[in-house]
Amino acid sequence: MTSKSPRQSAFESALLVVCLLVLGATIAYPTARLLIEALSGWQPDALARKGGWTAVRNTALISALSVVCAGTIGTGLALALARFSFPGRRVVAALAYLPFTLPPLVGVVSFYYIIGRDGFVPRFLEHALGWEHAALEGPGAILLIHTYSFFVFFYAMVSASLETMDASLVEAARTLGASRWRVLTRVTLPLLRPALVGAALLTFMSSGASFSAPLIFGNDYPMLSVRIYEEQNAHNDAHAQTLTIVLAAVSLLGVLVLRSSRASRSGASKGARKSIRSAAGRWAAFACAMAVIAVLLAPHITILWLSFVDHRKWYSEVFPTVWTFENYAAIFRDPSAFRPIRNSLWMSAVAAIGALIAALPAAYLIARRKRGGPWVNALVMVPWALPGTVIAINLIVAFNDNWLPLVGTVWMVPLAYFVRNVPLMTRFCASAIEPFDASLIEAGRSLGASPAYCFRRIVLPLVAPAIGAGLALVFATCLGEFVASVLLWVPANIPIAVQINSEWRGSGIGSAFAYSVLLMILVATTYVISRRFSSRML
């Protein structure tokens, strides 16, 4: 083992100091500041009045049920697509990631016009069957939206795990006479436990942090994220801080419970897919595939369709009958209408680049197990366990002082984007740095290459795919962010998600759908770029 040179030790120490300063100022300090102020000014009334304890119970219950429902759908779909070959399988596999391209607010608005009070389904049931009050609201609607939005976590992780699962174990169990159900519960699911636990963590935290669905569908079903928003808008800062600590505690408790489940990994080649031989079985599988495709496409098609509707002339009919291009023309005709799009683009770009600058040294210290790496890793992972509402309140409390008055400026929103996405960017960078063979650089240097040449021709080509994928994914996530933006935006930097909400709740419903389509195109484009970079990592 070669000893480190003084220059290398100084370099690593400098990286550690920079990481601790940046992460301490943007993550540790705001979190500690909120914790101190909330506990010192604790308000029991925040939980006792306006259904505070009910919101706590509802948030925990919806989060747990979302894990069950999304896990059942996502895992079942991954198993079916991995084990069987049937007509439509490739299309379903390609479209299964569509929820990733649907920004949270846009997805909830689309479901409002499918199952909500103004939805196609309730209108049809009322006109055709005379069913009144057929709209789905409250916990049922929230759970349905969460299932659609979060099943993809389970699908993606389980599918990746199935790629390396030892199929011979399943075949051996079947050969020994075990039923399909017993093989599933005793062999397959235990082998998939690491993927299931990871997806469950993401789903539980995303559900607890959900804001758009409870805001629109949960009028009589309070949840903590909305209650915090209401208290903050009412300038009840102490009550908002108390509820923020409770929401963070619920999220962290879920993380601890789910992370307590551990399992060893299995590595081998996957088995071949089985073709469905009977004609009836193939037709049934094809019908199911078409149904899944229809469900996956429904929110996107709804938004696109309604962007061409003249909403001033759509009253009680089941489906709109008057169409117009005015919704788009109004945006393209007015130069100021592009301001929310420009704002989201520059703030997302600043946050993504900032996250990359902070993540690279942090990932190096973590992946290479350098001195201070565990401390940096702990700091980086704090935002991963905190809902967006909590992060926004953290920043409001921390940067509302005279010495650093950022509240009310355009920098609060990109700062929130940065904090929320540092963990994601760090994971991508670490995934490229950890397997990197440093002997390649030593070989290049021994052959006379300069450090700059080695970096440009050796290091950069190897880590660029991961960095590119991380940048694109962070950029796409920031574009559609709503929960922190709605608490931090100012008129000078209104993001597109907040503009959509304002237009939809005001008189510009058509413009809201046109903005939503433009946002979907931007997000989908960046996700495609991310997947292209990711494919180069394989």
C-alpha cells in the first residue's frame, strides 16, 4: 500500500473543508436552526386545532398504504414483464417509465379532469347512469394518484434486480414440487428484498412529502404538507415550524423502520422469458397490456387534449366540443408569458450545476472512503430523508436574518432545488468514481502524459456518462418542482409550476394546460437525455 504524498493529503483535506462548509451552510445550519427555533417555541395548539393530529395520522396512513399499493402494482408488473413474453410486452416496458415524465402538479391536475369533480368519468356516470357525486375525492383519490406516480420506483428497482437474480433457484424450487405461490413468497420475494426496501423507502418519503394531491383532492382530509403551507401563508410561523418538525419525524421514522429490513444479494444470470402458448392466454395478456398502456397514457393524453379546449364554452357536457389554438397563441403572443419558463430553466440550470460542483468532491470522499467521508455522507443524505416542505421551511427560518437576508429574493428557489437534489447528484457521481481504477491515471502519467491530458482522455470519458445522466435528471426534477417553490417564490422568479397553479385556479385554465404541455415536453426531453447517458454507463 503506497503512502499518500503531502500534496495529495492537502488536496483531500481541502476537499473535506470545502464540502463541510458548503453542506454545513446549506443543509446542517438550516436544519439545526429550525430544530432549535421549533423546539424553543413549540406550539401544542398546532396539533390540537384544525385537525393537527388527524393530519399526522392521515399522512402516516397514506404513506403506508401508498407503499402497499405502489409495491403491489410495480412489483407485479416487473415480474410479469421479466418472466413472460406476450403481445404488447415491449410497449408496456417502454411506457412504464411515463410517470417519471409527468411533473407532480401536472399529474394531479390531469387526474382532477379524469376522476375529480370536473372529470370525464364522473360526468359520464352522471349522464349515462344518473349517478350523482361520482367524483373520487379524499384519501381514495390521493392514494390512486400516489399509486400511479410511485409504482415506477418498484418497477424500476425490481426490474433491475431481476436482471441479476439467480433464476436457477426458482427453477430448482419448481422442480422440487413447490407451487408458484410458494416459490414467489419463499424464493423470489426474499431475493428481491433489497430492491423492495429501497423502493419502499422512496415511496414512503415521496408520499409523506406529497403536496399537490392533498392540496387539490384533500379538502376534508388534512395532511401535514398542506397544513404547513396553510400555516405559513397565514403567517403563523411558530405553528408551521412545529408541524414541520412533526412531518420530518414521521418521514424519518418511516426511514428507520424500512431500513431495519436487510437481506443478502444474489448474483447470477436471469432466466429466459416464457412464451404464453395458449391462444386464450395470449389474448388475455394482450388485453391486459392494452389496459395498462391506456392507464399509463391517460394523464398525458388528458393534459394534451385539454390544452386545445375552449374552457369558456365547456359547461356540463361529458366531453368538450369547442376547440381552439388560443391557449398556445396567448403564450407565444405575449413575450412576458415565457417568463415562468425562462425562470424555471435558469433556476434549474443553476441548481443542477451547483449540485454537481458540490457533489463531485463529496462523492470522491465517500466513494474512495477518505477521511471525513462518513460525515460528508451523513450531511448529503439529510435532504434525502426530509420532505420538500420541511426543506423550504428550513431555508425560510435560516436565511431570514439581517446578516444573510435571502428570503424574498430570487435565490431561495434555486437554493431549495440545490438542497433537494444534492443527494441524487452525489449518488450518480459516486457510482462513477467508486469503480474507477486509479492505476489508469498512473499508467498515463508514467507514459509521459500531463495531468490535464490524463483527465481529459482517461477520467472524463469514464465519469462523463454518470455526470451527464445526473445533471439531466436533476435538471428535469427541478423543472417540475412545486412543493418548495410555492413557499419560496417571488414575482421576479415565478416558476412554471407555480404559474400553472395560478392560471388553473384563476381564469386562465386553458393557458394552464398549454403551460403543462410545454413543461411535459421539457421534462420528457431531459429524461430521454438522462437515459441516453445512463445507457452509456452499462
